[in-house]
Amino acid sequence: MVLALLWDVIWGEPRRFHPVSWIGGSVSLLEKKAPRQGKVMPFLYGLGMTILVPGIFAAAVYFLGRGLQRLSDVAYIAVGAYLLKGCFALRELDRAALRVSGELEANRLGGAREQLKSLVSRETAGLSPELVASAAVESVAENTTDSFLAPWLAFALLGLPGAIAYRALNTLDSMIGYHGKHEHLGKAAARLDDLINLIPARLAALFISMAALLQGLSAKRAWLTMRRQHNRTESPNAGWTMSAMAGALGVQLQKVGHYQLGEPLNPLGPAQIKQATVAMRWVAGFSFLLALGILVARYVVFQ
């Protein structure tokens, strides 16, 4: 786990043979063969995908690990660190947000909108500078859950197969778990993703409040905003981290026509994006220590 984090900090995302690319390719292939008519058959097909894709990748990683252990401890650790790195993204999330901040600081709204596309799936073309900043902060806050905290917890509790299974399910949710043409196909993936992120999302929100205290921001406001406004979003999980971040920064985050979180006590711009990334780093530190503690506890109990 330490090696995987060092890989992320030093080199970032693997440029070739990325595990998420393999998972995404599998999902795309299966999605092309999905039934299009009715509700029941697409749902059942999607349920099968939700079981099959994480299960196959988790099993493959498990047996690969068993084989590498027999071959060489060095190979086992190196390949394991590489695969675990593919399950989380810390540096790239930080850099993507800071690229948006940099474009806004340079008064290049078009560039900021373009950079924002790497963080959000919403249409960015008509967003004002404030809404661009809001979307970037929202993305940083929401991704504290599934970009690193949840996969680290999955690894700590279930090993590398668990982390791979989590990333596979999360990839399924991001590719087919949304309203529109995949409404019924992706329903199982979306619901299961919501379920397994219930605890990680609330932990991430708590860690954001703790980070606010260490940054000289308002931990109390982060906590109160989280408690009162976490249910304003459609997602049962995203509202926790986004409302905590809104309260910590003293800003109002909004997706027009969907939700408003926090109060506009401070302007919303590049500085707030930077503050959000600092909070994210603190959350990563807390999350890493928690996962490491679980690993140590497992070792003490089961060895």
C-alpha cells in the first residue's frame, strides 16, 4: 500500500496497462450486447454485469497473486503495488482541480471549462466562472470517497481482490449507472455502488471537517452544514462530502436546477479550489492512516 501511494505521488497514473482501462473495455464490450427493449431484461443483464465484472477481475487478481507468491516475493509486491495503484487516484485528482484553478486565475474561462471536463460529466460550455469553480470543488469533495478512501478501505479489509472489485463496480456505475439510455441496465450497479459507499462517504465527510480545523477553516460550520444539507443531492452519498466542503470553505456550491449546498459567505473562485485540494490531501492522510491501522489490526489478529 505504501509503494502504491509512492507510485501515485511520484509518477501518477500508469500510461499503459491501466487496470481501469481493462475494466472499462470489458464493460464497453458487454454493454454493446445488452438488450435494449423493455425494463426487465436490461435490468437482469445489468445485474449480471454487476456480478460478473467485479467477480472476474477479483478472481483473476487473487489467482495472479497466488502464482506470484510462489514465484517471487519481489514480483508479488511489485505487481501488487502496480495493480493497487490502478485502483485509486490522488495526484491526478489534485492536478486536474489545480488546472481549472490556474485557468480561472489567468482569466481564461474557456480553458477552465475545458479543463473541468476531466472532473465532471455535466455540460461545461455555459458555466460562469463561479459555477466552474463550484463544479471543481464539488468534484474534489465527492471524489475523496471513491478516488482513494473507499478503495483503500476495500484493500485493507479484503486485500487486492477487494480493491479491484470495488474499482470495477465503481467503473460500472460511472459508465452505465445513470439516467437516460442506461436507466435500467445500470440500476443494479448504481444501487450497489451507493450501498458500498455509504460508510466511506460519511467517513470522508468527517475527515473534511477535521481537515477544516487543521486549515484554520470552520470545522463547526462544515459539520453543521453536512448534518443539515447532506440530503439535498440525488445521490445518498455525494451530499455528505460536498456539503461538508461547502461549510468548511464558507461557500455555496450549486448545480443549477439540482441543488444548492452551503451559504455564500465567501467568494467562490480559484482560491477556494486550492483550499479544497488542500483539504483533500488531509483527507487522504487520514484515510491512509485508517487503512494502515486496519491492516495492522488484521495482521495482529490473524497471524
